[in-house]
Amino acid sequence: MLQYSFEDGVYDLYHTFTPPSFRGSGIAKILTYRAFDHVVDSGAKMKLTCTYLEHVNNKDQNPKYLPHVVKSSSM
């Protein structure tokens, strides 16, 4: 599950959850990339306030996604 809000062309991706029985199977990473792809495909921006999503983005540094990431004003 991924929770988000959308305002003024920016998705705030603020929470991910994987049921305990599915953790470690790669589902969260698949969900992450599908969400990132959706943002890119829609021409929007994304704010990664979910620590897991921020971690994946910082670790991978994928040039496809980086131009779409905006920093949170509270960061």
C-alpha cells in the first residue's frame, strides 16, 4: 500500500506499508518504482516524505526520477 496526496502538480508520497507476511519479497520496491513511473509519465513532481521511498531514491539515484523529486519544505 502506498499513501499519497496530490496538490498543485506535486504528489506527496508519504507512507508505504507491506503486510508482514510479504515483507522481504520485493513488493515494496516494485510499488515504489510503479509510483515513480506514474509520476514521470504524468509529468508531475513528487515529494518523498516516506522514509522508505526517500531511501530507495537516494540509493539508486535513477536519472529518470531525479528531475521529478522536490524537497519538502520541512526537510
